[in-house]
Amino acid sequence: MADPAAAGTAGDPSRRPDRPRGNRRAALVMLTRALLVAVCVVLAYYLLPMDRPGTLRTVMVLVGGVLAVLLVFAWEVRTIIHSPYPRLRAVEALITTLVLFLVVFASVYYLLERASPGSFSEPLTRTDALYFALTTFATVGFGDIVAVTQAGRVVAMLQMAGGLLLAGVAARILTEAIRTGLGQRRDRGAGGPDATGPDDRS
């Protein structure tokens, strides 16, 4: 007589023994990809030439960078919806978007200081600018580096507002994208990838 549990496992692909292994592999791949993207973005920040400062150049970097963050985020939302692992893909999207957001504002701070020396309480290296962008985003506010000029404070306020949107609105959008992705996968059939794996548990 056949074992009902074995028969249920054979009939339901979501209960196959190799599913946790597949989920772990997908998580490892997506985490590795997110870390590689983050490393490449930070390396580009340190290696790309930014030795021709100017007010117009700084504004262009700010506007172009914010648009790039929005475009990348929109593309990431689309991939989450169509991904077989929407929650894992959302984590990857959040890491990528956050790193890009911080690097954009670090670049603006660095260029602003070079275009208008004295914009901050001390001259900024690239590491200093990235540090200031991160502490501003994290609302730590050590007070060791502060924006002194009006332009510096305006950019800092823009980053604060963007950080709040990223933490609030963007998180809600990612959550809805995950739900949509899970719903579409259920519509395609319960036997789809990651149907009841640990990635989907509340």
C-alpha cells in the first residue's frame, strides 16, 4: 500500500525534498548579485573622475542621479512582480536602490564642496562625503560634519526627504509588488517555483 504522505509529496511539487535547497540557492544567488552591484557602484564612485567641479555639474549630477534611482527602482518593482522569488528579489532591490541613493548624494556633497569650498564644516574627501550621506540617511547626526552653506543644507534636506520616502513610500510599493508577484504566481499554478517555501511565509 502506497504511503499517502509520499504520494502527496510526489503529487505536489511544492513539497518535494529538494525545495529548501532550491530556495537557499536562489537566496544565495540574489544576495551575491546584490552585493556585487553594491560593490561596483561604490567602486565607480571612487574611480570615476569628479575633478571638474561646478555648480551646473553638481546640479546635473543631483537631478540625473535622482532620476537614475527612480528608474532603477521602477525596473526593480517590475522584476519583483514577475520573479518566482518576489521576496528575495525585493531584498535585492532594496539593497541596490539604497546603495545607489547614498552614492548619488555622496557625489553631490563631494562636488559641492569642491565647487564651493567651505560648504561643510570641514573639507570632504570621497570617504567623508559618503560617510556624511550615510549618517544623514541614518539620522545619526554625530555633528562632526555639518552643512554650513545654504546650498549644502538644501541638498541635505533633499536627502532627508528622499530617505523618508525610501523608508516609507518605497517600502510600501515593494510590499505591494511582492503581493502582486505572489498572486500572479498562484494564478499560474500552485506548482510554480517557491510555492510554499520559506520565502513566502509571513
